Amino acid sequence: IEDLLFLIADQLNRGGMCIVEDRRRTALAKLNLRAGKKAMSEATFLRSASYFEAGIGMLCGDHWEEYYDLSLRLHSLFAEVQYCNGCFEIVGEITTIVLNHAKTLEDKLPIYNTLLRSLGSQQKVQSAVEIGISVLQKFGFKFPSPNNSDAVANLLRTKAILEKMTESEFLSIRKMEDSEKESAMSILVITAFYTFFVKQEYIPILLTLALQLTLQYGVCDESCIALADCSLTLLLQFKDFNGSKRMADLAMILLLKLDAKKCIARVFVSLYGGVFAMSNHPKRSLKPLLKGYQEGMFHGDIGHAFINVNAFLLWCFISGENLVVLEKDIKLYRNRMTEYKQTSSFEFSAFIKEAVFKLVHFSGHQTSEAGVLADQKVRVQLRMRENHFVYACYSYIFLGVVEYIFGNYDLAADMFQKKKDLEKRTSKESGYEGLATFYECLTCVAMARKLEKDKWVSQAGTAKSKLDEIAKYGEINYEHRCLLVQAEMFDVEGRSEDASNTYDLAIAAAERNGYFNEQAIANERAGDFYYRNDNNKYCHYYGTAHDLYYQWGAFGKVEHLYKSTPF
């Protein structure tokens, strides 16, 4: 019957309206449940939704009393696949029905899980976090004040326990058998993820709970996610690279042991968007992030599938992948985001879309460019009004990077200052700190050549110290960046011979490390240096910069280089 399940269900559903006997209608509802689950396993979510909906339609009037388990399963799974299909209004309607009829908290958890993911996909992250915390409180979990220093201390103590374990000791942790605790873990990790975007002060509390449940009751699939998110937290909030790397390694070990394919999207975005991309060249994160996307789509984790895509697009941009190809990928994936109604991911991808568009299509007409910039600022203000701290910071970073590349140093400085002000005001830090710090250093040096030299040199020195610290954990990503910043500072300090030598070292390091986009920038800065010093070498460096920008696909920047330099 399994091979013919879809055919049988389809045929019986066509005549379903003619079935009046409750026993037979219930039997057909059960058959639709089987067919829907089979379709889910094949990632055909539209088809599975049709079976679950047909099954619900076969239930008798008092089905919540007579056939409680069947009703609960059909409604909960119907909501889940409609989340996958982007039908969030239906998810809301089914959620209300289930919460009104489900008898226990454990019975409500699958629908809560679907609801949280649905809210997150619609940019309603604040609501998702609040509901998630409310559900966890119903489990009996206590939430201390989020600003309590004990919350951080507890996370670091729990991390230390895991950090000291050998691989064999870690793998010997038993499997979690308490179904209630496993259900709580699913709510914990989804809520914890959304706190990266709002209410970051709750991250240590939620992750500590998840890791302590793992140590006390055993490992489950969600333990992989908790370890991965702990890795990301240690990297971003505590600058603990070694701790972050250890938690990442444990997450991957456990993922392999449990064969937890449904968690790949969640785990990979935290690790290959985090510590693995910092310690290795970002290009090495591209294939895993695409795998995270594919596995997420297959297993119905649509929201995190597209978060993997955004990390993929960002690393493509940062690592110097061809911008013309990248622009096509952005269009493709944004169309898919629209198809699946993934508003959060669609909005997030706007930063990279705008950056790539300007680098490829810069017209040279300041009026049109001013219009684009104004539109981008409106986007930033909108994100801030919607309380999306991370979105606003990333907007500032990527606007700052692009404005620096085009020589709009005042605008770049303004963007990086706004990012720092926002972080200071909210006591939070965004990601991509190495990238932001590198371009902030370069911007400060450029500003020092224009006005208030002492002020900007001081700021550049502070930023460079931060960059040097970050560089300790990823030489391949930061060697050329530190050298270029040093060359620029030598120039401002009047140490021309040191500057000349260091520009060449930066260019060679960028080429060696596979960053020809930043190799282009280093050549352009060297060209500027020699032009200021009336040395004809500038022609060689500007020419090389032109070729590298062209190779990158930054045709707008190529045109800008022609118009703004004597090359």
C-alpha cells in the first residue's frame, strides 16, 4: 500500500464528499495523515498540505473529543507544512485552534515551535522571543534579570565544563530520554536564535539552560544547535575565540554522531557564518552554507535555510567572488525568498544587494547616487524603528564599505560612527567586526588627510589595535588588511619609505591569501600614495587596480577610477 499511498488517497479524496459514515470518514482522515507525512518526508510541502487539509475536512463535528490524537496531529502538521509554504495566515488560524483544544503543554509545543518560526520569518522577532520565553516559563524555567552578571557567569561555567571534556567523554554522554525536556530544548534553541536579533541580554540565560539540560538529561538533536549558538555567542559577545572554536568542534562531533540532518541549517549558519569563517578563508564556508540551505529546504527549516543563503551571499561579497555572478545569485535567492514569504531574510539581503548594485552599476551621476543613498538611509531608519539592531548595524557596515571604496570618506566615516553609536547606546555588538574595523581604520586615515589629523590618527590607532587583536585568530583573512592599514598610517606619519615597502607587502599578501578585491584597494591606495609624491609609479598601481576591479566585476568602480584618478 505504501507505494500506492498517494494514488489511493487521491482517489478516495475525490469521492470524500460522498462518505457520510463517521467510521469511514475517520479512516480516510488517518489515510490522509499517512500520505501527508510521506509527502513531508519527500519535501513536497504543497502536496502534504493538501493531504492534511483533506484529513481535517474528513473529521466529524466532535473530533477533538472523539479523536483527539488524530485531530492534534493533523492540525499541528498542517500548520508546520503551511509554514514551509509561506502561508503564515493559515499558520496563525491553525495555531489558535490547536491552543484552544490541546490538553497539555507538551501537546501545544509543536504548534508553538511552528508559530515561533513563522513569526521570525515575518520580521516579528520581538513577538517570537516574548512568546518563547512565556512558554518556557510554563515549563517551570526561571528567568533571572537579564542584566544580572550571574547569567553570564553561569554560561561561562557551563562552557568550562564542556571545554574540559575529552572527545570520548563528550561522546559518552547518554541520549536524552525525557520527552518533556526534549520538547523544551526545541523551544529553547529557537528562542535563543531570535535573541541574537532582539533582546540579546537573554542569550546567556537561554543557552545556559539548553547546555545544562544537555549535561543533566543527555544529548538530543537540539544540543547540536545549542553548542553552535554558544560558539557564536562566545565569538561575538565575549571575543573568546578559543572557547568558540571548541564549542564549534563539539557541535560538529555531535551532529555527526546523531546524524541530525534536520539541524544542519541551524548549526552551519552559526559555525560557517561565525568561527569557521574567521579562522579559515570565507571561501571555505561557501559550500557548507549552500548545504545548510539545501538541507533546511528539504527538512522544512525554511527560515534558517534562507539565513544560510544570506551568510553565503555576504561571504561571497567579502571574499571577492565575482560581483556579476553574485548579483545574479542575489536576484535568484531573493525571488525564492519572496516565493516562500521570508520577509526577514528578504529585507536582510537588501544590504548586500545595494552594495553589489552600486559597485557594478555606479553611473557617476551624483543626483541619482544621492537618491540611492537617501533610499538606503530610509531603510536603515525603518530597521531601527522596527527594533532590528543587527539589521541596522549591518546596513551601516556595508554602506560604509561601499562609500569608502568610492572615495566618499565623509559618508563612510558617518556610517561607521553611527554603527558605533548604536552599539554603545544599546550595549550590544554586531557581527562582521573584523570587516567593519578594517574599513573603519582605512576611513580614519583617509579623513586624517583632510582635516583634524590628530583626532583621526588617534581613532585609526585605536581601531588598528582592535584589528591586530582580531588578526591573531585568522592570519589568512587579516594579514593583508593589517599591512594595508600600517602602510596608510606610515604615509600619514610622513614615513614614505616604510609606506612604499608596506604597500607592496600588503598587495602581495592580499594576492597570496586570495583577496583580489582588497588587492585592488591596496593597489589604488599605493597609486594615491605615489601620485601625491609625484612618482610616476602611480600609473602601474592604478592600472593594476583597474584590472583587479574589472576582474571582480566592479564595473561601476572601474568607471569611477577613470573619472577620479589621473590613470
